[in-house]
Amino acid sequence: MLRRGILPVIFQQKRFKQFIPSMSLEYTKERASELLANVESVKARVDEIGKGKARLVCVSKLKPASDIQALYDAGYRHFGENYVQELTEKAGILPKDINWHFIGGLQTNKTKDLAKHIDNLYAVETIDTEKKARKLNSTRESVGKPIINVFIQVNTSGEEQKSGISPEDSESLAQIIIKECPKLHLLGVMTIGSIVESKSGGPNHDFDRLTEVRDRLQKDLGVELEMSMGMSSDYEEAIRQGSTEVRVGSTIFGARPPRNGH
């Protein structure tokens, strides 16, 4: 007889398998050409607006590993994933010099999987609690793997449905990461901009707010910090407002399938 709690876990795993993308690394010439045209168009804008100082992260969530391999073969190295299991599986079969960014909502109990199984984890961009930072650090220490870059996710809009620490509490978390987490390197701060403002085509107040947080942390803590803000719909404006990293998915890879398979 299954113990209580086992059945839901099995059910969740089966549901995940329904939408997890193919792990084959084989791709067609036509698909590679399509992806390359898309990514080169985005990269050209990123370099032009950011004057070569902004990093492009290709967000490959729910896309097959072969898409990543195609862009890897074209010279791209920074890729972002939203789900821990998907990232773990892709990292296990794709080249080991890929720089993986975890950009999805992070549960504390999933930090162990990220820290333990992915040597080439470049950054975790969604640290918003002391507990997550300490768990990521302690696991990385226990397995003796390289230091992980982290971004503090800041809820710049104050919306309850959004993840992220409040701007006012960001400095105390930064202090803990810097002083008490030797396996973590505070690389920067991250936010998700207002969709409504992004569609307006003008400046986004969430990006201004993150800039204020970044500037304050740099002054108070004496560190240099990056800003990760901007996605497919607003990456150009994000760079204009100072972003040093943009996370672009659908503009490069195309529309994603729904997670529920419908």
C-alpha cells in the first residue's frame, strides 16, 4: 500500500511528463535556420541598444533540447529555464559549458536539486528569502561544487501575485548573501516589469524602481550589481532603462505549448 503523500507526488511527476519537451539533440537544418534568424535579430537589438554591455539569455522553457543544441552550435551559451526538473534533465544531456540560468519561481525544497545536480549553474535569479539563500548555499557547500551567482528578485510593483522581496527588505537579504553564504555570489537584482506598462511602449516604472534598489545597494554595500529585467515584450525598453541582462524566450523560440497540454 502506498504511504500517504506518495500518490500525489507520482501524479505530479506524470503530469510533468505530459508537457516536458523532447530530450533528443537532433535538429533539422530548417529549424536551426529559423532559430538563428530569430536570435540574431534579437542579439543585434540587444547589442545596439546596450552598446555591447547587455547579456542575452535565451529562455528555452518547454522547448526541446534540440533547439538549445542548435543555438549552442551557433555559439550561444546563456540559456534560461523556469522549472527545476526540466533544467536538471536538459543539463544532464547538453554540453557542460552552457551557462544555465534558473529564472522560475523557486520553492525552498527545490534549491537542493539545483545546487546538487548542476555543476554549470551560472545563476539563480529568483532568490527572495533568506531561507532559500541559506539552503542553496549549504547544499552547494556539502557537495563541494563551484560558487553560484545569484540575483535577488525584487517585487517592484508590490503586487501580491508576484514573487520577490520588497524593495525595503532587499538590503538585509543582500547582507546575508554577501556575509554568510560563501558559495553564493551576489551578481545583481532582478524584477518582472508590469505587463501593462510594457505594452505601452514607454518607460516602465518597475524598471525605474529596480534601478533605485540597485543604486542603493551599491552605495550601502560597496558592491557592483547587475540588473536583470526585460523579456520578449519589453527587453528593448529594459535595456534603455539600464538593464544589463534580458531574458528572451518566445521571440527566439516561438510560442510555447501550454503546460496542461491543452
